[in-house]
Amino acid sequence: MSPVWTREWRIGWGFALPGLTLLLIVMGFPLVYSAIMAVSSLTLMHPSLSPLVGGDNFATILASPGFWHALWLTFGYSLVTVTGEFVIGLGVALMLDRVTALKPVYFAILTIPMAMSPVSVGLIWRMLLQPNLGIANHLLERAGLPRLDWLGSSDLAFWTMAGIDIWQQVSFVVLILAAGLAALPREPYEAAEVDGATAVQQFWFLTLPMLRPVAAIAIIIQLINEFRTYDLTYVLTKGGPGTSTEVLSFFAYRRAFLGLSLNEGAAASFMLLAVVLAMTLAFFATLERRAGPSARAAAGGAGG
Amino acid sequence: MGLRSILCAGVGLAAMVALGTPALADPVTLRALMEDVPETQIIEAMLPEFQKETGITVEFEKLAYGDMHDKLVTQLTSASSAYNLLEVDFLWAGEFPAAGWLAELTPFVEKSKFDLSPFIPSMMDLVGRNKTGLYMIPMYNYSMGMIYRTDLLKDAKLAAAWKAAGKGALEPPKSLADYVTLSKFMKANAGVAGAAMQGQRGDPNSMEFSNYLFSSGGAYLDKDGKVALDSPQGKTALDLYVDNVKNGAQQGALSATLDDTLRLMCDGKAFSMITYWWMLPQVDDAKKCPAVAGKVALGVMPGGHGESGGWGWGIPKNTDAATQQAAWTFIQWVQSKKVAVARAMQGHAPVRSDVYSDKDVLAKYPDYATAEQVVASGEAFPVFPYSAQYEDVLGTQLSLAAGGQTDSAAALKAAASGLSDLLKKAK
Amino acid sequence: MSAPAAMRDPDGRGRAGPRRLGSHIGLVLACALILLPPLWVLRTSFVPEPQTYSSDLMPGATLDNYVGLLTRNKFASFYLNSVIVALGSVVLALPFAAMTGYAFARFRTGGRLTRFAVLATQMLPPVALVLPTFAIFRAFGLTDSRLGLTLAYAALNLPFLTWILMGFFEGVPVDLEWAAMTDGTTAWGAFWRIVVPVSLPGLAAAGVLGFILAWNEFLFALVLTGPVTQTIPVALASLQSSNGVQIGKVSAGVVLAVVPLVIASRFIQRFIVQGLTFGGVK
């Protein structure tokens, strides 16, 4: 064991500890308490943690038919929204990187949806999409198209909700990717230019690999967000019509606060955590396998 | 822009945050979590008067309905609560006493000789007493009735078409089946939605369907408390409900909430809506709804029984005796005849029969005579600890049936068994 | 502002000509899609409540929604609460997150397990955390206070900010620090004097994202605040009642809530453009 290693180890922990301590102090207790709740008999009607019931709450959740539907729906929903956000976000970020004029204006506009709380976003879109009086259907009708039942049709409600979500969250991704692109070094492009590489080749072999760490983090953060949020469902549809927009976090919310079963709500939440964690790990594993060691090195130490 | 200036700003900000911590509340300050509706504003305007009389300060914190429950639950599960006076919806009227959050009010009533007899029995049963005791005093009601367009009923062309269809005179419907037939007729002939329906899953569609159930003679529970939803009457009610969603209601009924139906009615784009009776003055307002003001009326739910609804006052157990006494003083004052009449003059929806029969009130609001019938004839959604969850269980089935994703028999069966499960869980 | 933007021109990725025009067209299109709903909200905020749903462009003009929101709903003080809490949480979390992120990126501190553990604290739905958080905050007298909410948001922000910054620090060439350190600078000094300035785009982006997260958060704000300490999302949510949604006021509130972020976007844009000089530093 070399002294350099121990020195680095010491410095590293010196940097990391203050943050980790703050996190532990503020999040540690709630996390542990919540975990205990998940294996306890705590409900609003039985306001005590004891007796501990082990896996019973998890079994109850797994056995309820709504759970599996909500789980698959959440997978689909996260996939659709995160893919949409990333593809559109990357496109916009690349275009932003190419222009200089009007850039502040574009940035200012792209920031707007991010500054709205999800509840407000839901209320606003309910107004825009109101089937009988809303402006969206009015414009459709003017254009000679049929009025749509945006949130009241079980076929359309899911896509409407995903669309609104993408509309709000895409700027998040644009911002991170734009900052990532701005921080990329110039030299590789100059070299590629000399070698006569096309724009597509430059994007594929330079931009994308070098952007990988930042892009991966943008995707992970959005994946976590999309898996957990229920605000839009809550304001837009309450999970309906039928069960067509019933996402898993809304399911957990209902268990805890409507069903008064804090223990089952916590259990459902931890299952959601397990799923998100598994997806995150799988995502990183594929990323690394795909990238291979050389690309990984390029990505990890861009210019270094 | 240096890092230092950012850090300096941070220090200043931290100081501001530290100073911003609110001072401790005065012991005789009552704090209640309220919904931001006219009822709350009417009382709020009268609070200085109460303070002058008693020296007790009352503060209202206002939130959206759905958020109130989440917030109250967190507060009431802890050892002491920030609220020492509670506004309790009837959907929580089973849960709060069962969780042991509410003080029993009988001792307060006896000591102060507070007369409960003027309170309308349907309201006392809903947001007053239950089998184990008296936990709330009714505050205001939101029982449901039918608001409809009188001008469309008087329209000669429509009357002729109705007669031609062999239905006789065009007048307010008497039964649920008549109502749905009329609703479909209006949609087909009058260029409006026959019914502005609030079909969003959960509270909106459960409340709305309850009117259909009660007015077709069905019930959630029988006299012995057994589940009776899956009955021929229940089937009739659900079939008519689904029929009206599909053929009488506005487009988008399955995502509509109260807000949507109110705007639709206000805009003159619907013939009727089944809703809280005190929506009438809001629609019948020349400033807010010029399209329909003077052309709307209130009726009891066709079939004779609508859904009851109401709010009550409660006193949390996790406060001290002096505070509880102050809370009782306030409840006594705000629900006294004198104050209730004063509130009613500004549009309060009374829970005391002597307010409905008050001359001044009736002179100002002639419709209160009908309103009293709506309130008195109302029946209640099952009040038990899981009422709110049951709304979601029932609402899901109603939404599936109305959206054509399941048939009404299966939906009714699932809704009934969901109710038995929750009742069992409550025991 | 324009000087670094002009420097941007000669570099390899910003080729002139038709491709730039295409980018402008694409951006205008994207911005139009983003902007149309907020424009309608802006319009609605100036329309009298009864006419808000009219399909006319401007069925009436009034300031009632703003006036009502600011006077009757005491929106100004809730607004101030949001500003204090959101800024405070970022100011508190950003240095911690930067240091932790740097440790993860440069020293692989704690290995992958620690990294993922940090992120995993954010994978639980807030629903499961809100009751225990309330309980412990109550025990320390931190409910109904801006300080409490600031702390909670700092903790919610920390993992995301750490990860975002970790990504950026991974892109910072390590030879810069080595060069400084052979000159006798400590790791601490190299971090603040070399790494942080070079990572300003990332720090700015992370700061803004942290601000947004706190600015929009609802559930913790609902439970941890009281009548005086409410934040914007809670105040706006309370405008939907059993009496209908006061959409005119909601619109006015949204317009007011958007303003500081649009202003901040100019500020971050500067940092993001400055990031270009980073290539030159090398």
C-alpha cells in the first residue's frame, strides 16, 4: 500500500465528509424510520410500529392487482418521457451550441417551463386542454380537425400526460447538456476537421463519447424523477380514466394517505426504490459495456 | 462575479433565514386549517367581532382540499398539533374519531347547555355524532341537488319535439330515468350537453354516482350495515350513469371535475348538472355568468334523494384543556343562530333548520326553501375510516364502466366487494 | 457578454453557413412549442376571471388577478419565502456538493457503493419520507420555519448536485491540478483556485437546477410550513377549491414565479458561454 494512496484516500474523504455528514443528518433518520415503517404494523388506525410484521406489507402490495399494472405503466411512462426528453433535449442542446446570435433569448425561453411547479403546470394544461372550452380544441376545430378528449379518453390520457411532462422537463436536460457541450475541449474537433471528418462523424465519434458522463447523469436524474413523481397524475387525472394513468408513486401515495396504511405505503415506496436502483445500475452497466475501456477513458478524462 | 461575493450573499441569507423563524403563538390563539371557499371567507370577516367578545384570536390557514388531509394527518399523528381547532370533511368523519384524534364534545355541550335540536338530523348524522359519541358540530353543508336551465324547458321548439317523441309536457324530471332521458334529448336537440358531468375518477365521480344510486332506491349499506351496493337498484343506477356519460354528457366527462362542470354550465353549454346546491347562486350571477343568469333553478335530485355532504368543527385531543375550552367557545359562537343567520345573509349554506326558515334569509334567498329540502332528503356515502379510500375504489370501477373498459355488472360487483374489504379492515 | 460569444465563432464546432441557419430554424420551432402555453398563461393572467376560458385573444384587460393574489392571498410574503428557501438551500448545498462530487470524481472516494448510496437516498418517493421528516423536524422545532425547509431542500438537493458536478469534474483535465500541486499548492487550494473556476458552467447549471428543484417542490413545503412560511407552490395549489379553480390568479402567480428564473437564465448563460474559454486555459 503506497503512501500516495493513503494520502489520496485521506484528502478524498476530507472533501467528501462534510457533504456526506449533512446528508446523513438530514436524510438518515427519515430513511431508517421509513424502512422500519415498511416492516411494521403502523397505520393511522393503529398508530404504533409494533409488532413488526416483516415482509407482510410487501406481500400485501405484491398481491394487490393494482400494483403490477402500476409498475408496468410506470416503466412505460418513464421510458417514454426520459427518451423523449433526452432525444429532444440533445437535439436542442446541439443546435444551441451552434448558434451565437439570439442565444440568450433561446435560453430565457427554454427556462420558462422549469420555473413552474408541477401543480401549476397541471392546472394550466387542464385549462389549455379543457375539452369543451379550452384553447387547444378551439384551435383544432378552427383547423378543421376533430376535438380531442385529451385527458378523458383512456387511450389518449397517458400520452397527454407524458407530453406535458416532456414539455416541462426537457429544458432540464437541455441545460445540463448545453453546459456539458460548452465545457468540451476544442482540440479534438480541430484535429478531426483537418482529417476531413464529416459533421455526423464528429458527433458520433467525438461529441457523443465525450458528452457521455454528463449525458448519463442527466438521464439518471430524469429517470429517478420520472419514476418518483406523482404531481402531474394527481392534478391531471387522479390515475384515471379507469387506471390508465395510475403510476406507481401515486399508488404508494394512495396507500399511505388515502388508505391510511403508512406501512404499506412505505413498503410500496421501497419496492419502487429497488426498481429504480436496479434500473440505474443496469443503465450504468450497459453504458460501460457499450463504451468499452477506451471510450470510457476518453469520456472519463476528456482532454486529460 | 467572484466566489467570495457568492459566499457573502450566502452568509447574509443564512442570517435572514434564522431571523425569519416565527415567534411562538399566543396561548389563546386558535389555529385552524381551512379550505379557501366563500364559507371560510365569510367567517374570517366576522372574526374581529368574536375577538372583541371573547378576547380569543382565531387564525385560518388556507389550503386546497386534497392537501388539507395530507397535512392534517401529519400534524395529528404527532404528539402535539399546530392546529387546535379542526374543520373536518364528512369523508374524514369516520377516520378522525377512529384514529382517536378528536375530543368527545358531549361534556362541552352539557356544561354550556348548547342546544343541538335546531341542527338538521341528516347533518348531525353526517358530521356530528356517530355510534360512539359526539365528535363534531356541523359547520356548513354541501348536499347535492340538480341545477337546471329553465329557459330550455320553456323553449317552444324543444317542447314540441319532446311532445312529438311521446313524452308529454317538458318539465323538470321526476325520476332518475326521466332525468337521463331528458339529458340525452337535450344533447340531441338543444345543442348543449344534457348534463355537465364530473366524471374524474375518485371524489368527483363517486359523489356524482351516489346521487344516481340513492335516487334509484339503491344504497351502499343496508340497515344492518351490510354491503347492499350490488343490487338491482344499484345496477339500474350504474346503467343510467354510464348511459348519461356516454350519451348525455359533454365531451371529456371522464376527466371533468367540479371546475369544468361549473364553467360549462356558466357558459350556457349544458342543460343541467348534479352538484352542490350552493353552486346555484354562483351560476345565477349576472356578472359571473351572464349567459345563464336568471335562467337557472335548483331542484331536489330527480328520484328524491341526493348525496349529503358537509363539514363539521372538531377539537383535537392533543391540546390542553384551556385551549379546548377556547375552541368550544368559538364553535358555540360561530354555530349560534345569530351568527349563522348573519353568515347565511352572505351566502352561508346552513346546517340549522331555524336558519333556513329565518324570514330575512328567505327574503334574500327564496331558493333556500328548496335547499332545505335538498339537505333534509340527502343520504350519505358510507362514513367509516376508509371513506376517502373507498371513493377511489368505487371511482375506479365507475370510470372503467363509463369508459367502456368493463361492463356495469362486473364493475358493480368489484365496487361492492371493495366496500366489504374496507369495512372488514376498519374492524 | 458578447465578447466571449464572439470568441466562440472561430472554433471548429460552430461552422458558419446553412447549418447555423438550420439550427436557428430548429430553435425557433422548439422555442415556439415551449413558449405558446406560457404566452396563453400570460394572457390569462390579465383577463377577468369569468372570461378566462374564452377563446378570444383578449376578452378584457384587468390587473385584478395580480392585485387579488398580492393583497387577499398575501402572495408577496410567500414569494419571499420561496426566494429565501430556494436560494438558501442552493448556497448551503452547492459547496458541499462540489466538494463531495470532486472527491468522487478525482479520488474515487468510497468507491461506487458510496456514490450510489448518495443517489439512492433520492430514489424513495417523497411520500415515504415526508412523515418521518416531519417528526424529526418537529422534535427540533424546525417545522413552520424557513430554516427547516431550507435544510430539507439542501439535503434533497445535495445528491443531485453532487452527481451533476461529479460529471463535470470528471471532464476537468487532471494535469491542471497536478501542475498547481507541484508548485506547492495544497489539494484544497487547487480545488478552489483551479478546479472551481474552470467548472463554472457546471456549477452555474447545477446551482440553477438546485434552485429550481427547491422553487417547485410541493410535498415537503406543504407539510413543513405554516400560514406564514408557505411557499409559492403551496400557495398556488390552494387556489383550487371546492368552489372551482381560480385560474386567473394561478396564471398571475405562475407569471410571477417564472420571472426570477428567466432573469437567472441570462446569468447562467454567461457562465455557460464562459465555459468556452476553458479550452484556452489549457
